[in-house]
Amino acid sequence: MSTPDLRKSDSTTSSPVPAPSPVDAPARTRAGTLVLGRLRALGGPLAGLILLVILLSVLSPYFLRAQNLSNIISQVSDIGIMAAGATLVILVGGIDLSVAAVLALTMMFSAWLFANVHLPWGLSMILGLAMGALIGLINGILTTYGRVQAFVATLATMSAASGFTLFITDGNTINGFPSWFDKFFNLKPGGIPLVGILLVVVYLVIGFWLKYRPGGRALYAIGGNEEVARLSGLPVKWSKTRVYMIAGALAAVAGWIDIAQLDSAAPTAGTGYLLNVIAVVVIGGASLAGGVGTMGGTFIGLLIIGVLNNGLSLLHVNSNLQPVVVGIVILAAVLSDRGGIRARGA
Amino acid sequence: MADLGSTAGRALVCSDVTKDYAGIVVLRGVSFDVPAGGVVGLIGENGAGKSTLCNIIAGTVPPSSGTMTLDGETYVPSNPHDALTQGVALIHQEIRMVPSLTVAENIFLGRLPMKGGRVDRRRMNDEAGDVLRGLGIGLDPRRQVVGLSMASQQSIEIAKAISRRPRYVIFDEPSASLTQHETDRVLEQIGRMRSTGVGVIYISHRLDEVQAVCTKIVCLRDGNLVRSWDGDPAVAGGVARVPSGELVSAMVGRDFTFEHHAPAAHTEDVVLQVQGLGRKGAFADVNFTVSRGEILGIAGLVGAGRTEVVRTIAGADRADTGTITLHGAPLTVRRPADAIRAGIVMVPEDRKGQGLNLGLTSAENVVGPWEADMARTAPLITRRMVGRTAAKARQDFDIRGRMDGPVVRLSGGNQQKVLLAKWLVKEPQVLILDEPTRGVDVGAKMAIYEIIRSAAARGVAVIVVSSELEEVLGLSHRVLVMSNGRQRGILPRAQADARTVMELAVPVGSRV
């Protein structure tokens, strides 16, 4: 819509530059405005996280201890890696319900290759990753070329993946993975858990892709208006398919972490993850309508969920009530987001 | 059908109806009346105010000033439902059916007859059957709407309106999507309604229909009622003897305000050649060439297939037949990306739905199609690179407003300039513009004409589709006229006047 006031002021301003804009802003304040701008973009969720941290550090003497913070990161790393993929899917206006089932399937598939086919564990891991990407490819093809709604397509693959997961080992758990594997994933260089570093690296790489590379930037255009994106010559179908593949592959990576942390692969792994993954993305400011969302936002959403669950445990809140709190936080995040701040990396 | 008894003296009367939107007058003091049992044909060019007038009568929008009376009583409909209750029904151009419901259910949607807390299906089907038979429609009321032809669905719309027993019915271009045979049936139904004392307003671009069915014709132009012809109110086609040429003159005969300076001469170096292009159900056998520096206008009425033709060339839709040749080499265009890569770009008519991504900034919209190209020379697309391109676009196209702010915050004219910039920051071979000045103010309009002319002067082959005749005539070297999905001719600038173009554009006599 045209804003009459805006137009009037523009047409009456004799200066060719009506307002200082970052486009032609001088270099002196660039660093400052960038940091500020980015913080402002994250807005509500970040303020909520800071508030939560302050509150918990006052309420519990254990909260700010290094060991506790390290625990939080370890606990959320698998959800966090899946949420990175889910952010991309939601960004293009899709949804991936199969992500937790894919985690379980790739875990059991890798474990089965290792224990029953006697492939080396490293190779089994890679094949599990490929399996995750393959299911993502199926999701992508169904939703783009097949024109099946993402909700329905991934509901179907979720069901199928869950079935296969149980079928592979007849519902049994597999143990006895090489010791280098869980040692590696439980490393803590400089006191920071390796999985936390992996998590941050995944977010940085994807965030960088979304911000600086055409393939990533196109996701905003596609999620914002698919027809405009198509008419602009962007590879809409391939972009969407690729995003589902990334989500599937990342679910497999999260599966590695789960195996390492439990030292076993159980077909029941990932139960209850799906809703947490979506919650993290939504709390992080992404819109299920597509076109809005950032990796920074999702990361903050992840920390909110992680800190919240950890804090509630420290405060001895009944664990059954924790999902209630999560529900309230989701609503609070979405309602505060509607207040005006649209998280959006430019 | 209800017999409304004596028609004597009953009429729907509009007196001095005016409508303006934020100071822009779209209807100026229109007065006319629809006698009971009469059919008034409403004609005029696109944008003449026909739809606005109907929307006012049907209660969709209130008039800014003026009064209406219905059979002698003051008539102030507060909304379409209120209008319906008072006896005025509007039959929309586009069909709004619930395909999964039955014919009868659609007819009685929202007011299903009830008995004992349940839908009285027998009564509903009986009454629907009566209405359908009364209109000569042989449809089973218990059948699902899904799978019925457009004409049948149109008939159900009519039945739906009739079942409310209106005293006056407005048809907004009912024949736009119908074949000749189907249209004849609609006209026949109008005749039956007339005979029971219903007053009808009939809007159509097809003058032959208007002449055949109407007892009176009213012509709107630029929001003014410019002329009306009275026939015998008792005879359908009472105005049949009014010559089509006279109607066309009344529709277009304005003083041209468009600046008529001839465009710069163009070369004979053919850039784009289209041969035998066709798409099923949209258009067929379109042939033309556009040379370097030439502006080819495409004129025609709404629904003539103009947009469909250019969309196909730009890869938005796929052609079923024909070839597209660029610089003498055949070009396969399956998707927009193919056309863009070859240098054929299109500014679509629907700026908000197809042109701009409203969630993004102006700068992001401008660079959107070119990011992959940019990434080939510099691996990272930085805010600075985007900003540089945007700043240049802002200067070149005189975009007033921030490029790094949401594009929605700009005025319509500036949004349109952003859209033009998006497709001109990289010089195209062929620039297609579909309604390039829709919804922009006069100042921006002139600026956009200048952008188009200078693109042509630089050697771009330009195609302009516009419903504004003066725009097409003022800009183009040649004008291609379409009607009913067919190319009716290409007029050189010297021969392209409003009258000649309209005569080709208006389907007169039998249809192709």
C-alpha cells in the first residue's frame, strides 16, 4: 500500500537522499550499526533469553556453572542440528514432519550395517547420512514435482521411516560401537563439548549460506512468494528439494550424536523430538507461512528451550509440567513477534 | 418463477451517482434507470466505471454521492446481502461454486431449507428443480457441481440469483468465459427473466450480444455516462438497429491527452520472432516480430489473451504450438529461467502477486534474479554489493524511497519503478511489459513511459500490453490487436487510431 505521508515528504524533499540509509552509509558506523541491527532483528527472542538467564542465575546457584552450561549445550545439540534443517524447510514455506523418524531410521540403518553387514562404522555412518538425504530427496520430489502438500508428504515418509526403523532390527537395540566414536563425540576441547562446537559450526555454515550465497538467499524469495521467485528465474523446485535433503542429512548427523551419547542405537530414539524441533524454529521467529526466519533466531530459540528445560529441572519443577511451560513460551514468542519486529537477515 | 405482476412504472433508478476513491473520480454523476421487464446494456472500455457502477447498485461499495430508488422507494443497500434482500442480485463474472456440493446445495448455500433441525433435502431439491426448469436448464439438482462445464456453472449462478426472486439482476460479463452456444443459452435465460417482469443490467464487451438482448444501451467512458440509446422497452433487441460503429465511437471517442510524440525510429534488425504460437484454451496462431529498438503494443479487451501470449513468451506458461526465435536462432522456453537467460524479461501485470516479493527490501527485489550471476564474479553476495546495485537503480529509475527498506512501504509508482529496475539493471534483449502503469499516478506514469522509450532507444526490443488504448497508441511503433485469443491484425503507427483498434478488438458478429 502506498503511504501518502511518505510520498508527500519524498516529493517535497529537494535533497536527492531523503534519509540516511545503510545503503550509502559511511564506513565509520558500519560495524556499530551492523551489530545493533542484527541484535534488533533478533529482538524479542533474544530479550527473552537474556531475561531467562538472569532469572535463573538468581534463582539457582548451579545454573551459571561451567558444567551446567556445558550440559545444556550437549543436551540440545541433537535437537539443534535438526532445527537447523527445519529452519530451512520452514523458510521455503514447507514443513518436515519426518525429521525425527528419519533420525531413528538413519541410526538403526547405520547400526545395522555395522553390526549385521559388518561394514566399518565410519562407512556405515556415511551411508546413514546418505539415507537421510535420500528420504529428504523423496520429501522434496513429492512436494515439488508431485505437488503433494508438505504436511501430507512428510507425514507419509514419517510413517514409512518409523516402520522401517522397527523392521530393520525387529525392534531391538544395537550396542557395541567402536570406542573412538563415543570418545570423539564426547571430547571437550577447552571445556567446550565437541557436539556444541559442531552445532555452532552447522549454524554458522548455514547462516553464511543464507546470507551470502545465491542458493541460500533464494530461500527467502521462494518462501516469500513462490510465483514471484519462479518468474524471477530462481530454481524453485530444486531449491526446495535441496532443503529437504539437507534436513534429512542433518537428522542423520543428529543421530550420530545420539548414538555417541547413549552408546547404543535404539529404534525408539527421537520420540518427542519433532515437536521440540518445530518449537525451537518457531520460538526463533521463523514464520510457518515461509519467507521469514534466520539461523541466529533459531539458535536463540534453541537456547531458550535448552535453558528453560535445564532451569526447570534445577528448580525441581515437575518434569511433566515442562512441556506446559514450553507451550506458553511458544505463544509468548509468536505474540511478541507480531508486535512488529520481523526477524529477517538482509 | 415469480410473476411480479404489472411492470408499469416500476424501475431501478440511479440519480447523479458519483464515486471517488481518495480524490480520484471513477464515476461522475451517472443517472439512468432500469425499467422492470427491460434489459439495459452497459458498455464501455476497460476502466470506464462499469464495474464500479454495478458494485454500487449491488451494495458492494457505497456511492460517494447520489441516490438510488427501487420501484419508487429509496434504495440504500448497506452490503450485497442487504441488496439481495431488497431484490437486487449481482451475478459475478467469475463463478463461485463449491464443487463438492450438489447443484441444489449451491443454489441454497447459506439458507438451506430446514425441517426439524435437519436439512429438508426434498424441498431443497424440488425448489431448485423448479428454478432450473423455469430457466430452461436441464440439470439434476442432486448432482455434484464438480465436473460441470463453465456454462452449466454459470447457469447455476443465475439460478442461485433467481431463486431469491430478485426484482433486478445485474450480469457482469457473463459471457467472458463461455462459448457462443453457451452464451446463447444465457441470453435465452435473460429473455425468460424479462418476460416475468425482472429488470436486467447486462454488461458485455460483445456488442452483438448487447444488440441482441437489450432494450436500451448505456455507454460509460472515463466515469461519465456519455450516451444512451433507447429501443422499444417491450422488445428484446429493441436496440439492434444501432450500428456497432456508433457504439464503438461512443466507447472510445475521447480527446486524447497522451503526448503524441512519435517514438524514435527503430532498426529492421529482428530480435524476436514468434510463429504460430498457441496455448490450448488461451490463444492460437500468434505471429509477429519485434526489432531492435522497436516498441510493439498489444491491444485488446480483457480476456482477449494478451497476457497469456506474453506470459508464454516469457516462459511463465508453456506453449502448445509454435516457435520462438531470438536473433534468428530457435529458442526453447520451458520456464521463466530459460527466457531470462536468453535475455527475455517480463514485468507482469500483477505487481504484488507476481512482480515483487513484498516481504523483501527494494534492494533485494532488484537484485533477486541476478544473484547467481553476481556470485559468478564475486563468490559472496554482500550487503554492499546489493546496496551498490540498488543505489544505481534508485538513481537511474528515480525511485523515491529507501532501497534497504521493505518494498511495500513505497508508493505504487515507486514500486513499479523498482519492478522495472529489477528487469532493467541487466540490459535485456526483449523487454515485455504487461500493464506497466496499472495503479500508478500520473507523474510516475510519465516517468515509466520515459523508461520504456529510453530502453527502446538503447536497442531493446519492447512489447507493451495495455488496456489503456492511449498508452498503447502513444508508445508503440506498431500495434497488434487481439480478440478472443486470436490475433486480429498488426497496425502500423500511422493507421493505429482508437477506432480502428477497437473495431478489431471488439468481437462483432460471429465469433472465431
